[in-house]
Amino acid sequence: MTCGFAGGAIDGPGGFAHTDALSRGTRAPKEGNAHIAEIEVGAVIDGTVARITPYGAFLQLEDGRLGLVHISEVDRNYVKDVHDHLREGDVVQAKVVAIKEDGKIDLSIKALQDPAPPRARRGSDPEFEQMLKKFMRQSEERLVEYKRAVEHKRK
């Protein structure tokens, strides 16, 4: 799951994004909700990497708002460090995954990548299947011989 922040500076206490009203300890009016309708879930948008954190990257959108690409949404492969994939100032495309009621914008770069190649299914290697059948038959034969030996000793 990803989360982002609408509008405001990104240098708030603890490194969190905030609007000027929030930094003063007051609630900002929900004026950002008018802009939310402009960006729809599923839309592909361009954004500039404004800040990279241990949990993802904040993208500055064209309308000035910020959205967060969570570390799990940066690439379809495992991402240990976002810096390995993105740099501040990079312009990237991302898909809008969700827009929350509080104006946070969830983005995903991974959603725009090609799907992962299909994994080989069991049974796709005939040589392996042949070896497995041979092993299973030999195992069954050994089990039958063992049961006969045990049964013979009981008599």
C-alpha cells in the first residue's frame, strides 16, 4: 500500500510532508479536494522525484501536489534501497493507485512495468518428470518389499 501527501513543503518535523497550516498546528481547510477530481485513479501521470525516504519517494506532480511511491511500488523486483532505482530530480511516470479522503495520493511505478515472466509450471521438464516417475516406482517397490519382510517376521 502506498500513501502520498497533497501540497505543501516536504521538510516538516520528522521529515514528513506538511502544509503551512499544518506546521503551525492548525488544520488546513479541505481546499485540495477540488483538485482531487482532476487526477483520477488509474491515470498515468508524470512527476519529478522531490525527495527520497527509506520507505519510498515523493513525486512532485505537475499541479504542485505531492504523491508517494511506496518502496514496494518502485519496482516489481525486491527494492532494498530506493536510491538504487531513483534519484532526486528524475522525471518518472507513475500510475495513480488511490486518492485518499485526506488528499494523499498513492502512486505506483511498478504498475506500469511489464508483467513478470510466467514461472515454469510443474511438468514442463520431461526429463525431470521421467526421473520422478522412476523414483516413485522404485520407492513403491521398496515399500512393498519392506512390508513383506515385516509381515513375514510376524508369522
